[in-house]
Amino acid sequence: MSSTFEQDENGLCIIRCDPPVNGSDSFVFRPEVIASWKALLGLASTREAVAAIMQGKEDTSRYDHATGRGVWTGAFEALESALTDSATGVSMMSDDGEVLNDPLTAARNKTREGMSLPTMSNETDANLIATLAADDVDSEPSSGIDTSMTKNIEGLDDFLNDESSQSNLDECEERFYQSLMPRPQNNQQ
């Protein structure tokens, strides 16, 4: 019994699970999915994103057929709002060190709940952001997603450590954030 990771000639990431995980014997996704899950769920690493993809199970009862709103809608809106907000440089920390409520963390948590993934506190999110901003991170930070299932996937560490793969994932992440950035308005009259 062993699980494997490969990336095919079309760039698809394929994880074959033995034994099955979350009722599935395989997961197939594009690198863009890793980038979007990291951003929308506030994940700390590519490994966390892969683990979340394998563990997440969408609560389809939360889908509103009348509006088209689903589990992911609030996270998209909150991230887009955070990116367009001119005050995004404002600290979520009060003068006395208390972490303030963050609407992006709240939206991410609602999506995490809807995907049956663990939520994170505002303090965890703030600490995670500070850790990721530091240059001297010794260990892989975590937003609370259990990554233990990914440790024994043959080929995954090679993918995670490959410079070309990381460069591709960085480009995917950049394109994802760019897609949410406000577009310049055409001011013709």
C-alpha cells in the first residue's frame, strides 16, 4: 500500500491513494487549484493546500440555487475586498497587542467550515502572516490543516522541492491574485 503523486504532460497533478482518502482513491487538479485554495482558505504552504484538497468535502446543502452563492463565494468576496481596500496595510493588532476581528479570516473560516476543514482564530491567522513574512522560518508553518497524510505520498516531496514546480506555483498564485485585483476604470465621458 502506498500513495503516489505525479504531474502529467498537461500539468495535471494526480494523487493516487492506497488506501483511499476521504472516500476517494485519486485526486486530480491543476496547480491553479493549489494557488486558489491557499489564498481563499489562508493556508500556509503548498503541502497544506494538497492536504486540504484531499480532506475537504464540500457541504453542498449550503449552495443557494436562487443566488448561485456557495461555500466559496464569501471567501472570494472577502479576499477581493481586502485586495481592493485602500486600508489593507492597517494592522489587525490593537495597541495593547490584542488581535482584532478580521473579516477575511471570518470569511475563510466560513468556507473552511463548509469544506469540513478546521477553522483558525484571528490570532492564529495574524501569527501565521507574521511567520510567513519572516525570512528565517525554520519549520513549515501551519494554519491548522493536518498534513500528516501527505508525508508518505511518493513523489510529492520531489514536486514540493522542485524549483520549476515552485516557480510555476508562484506564477499561478500571482495570476490568481491578479484576477481579483481591481481593474482600472475607463474614465472616458
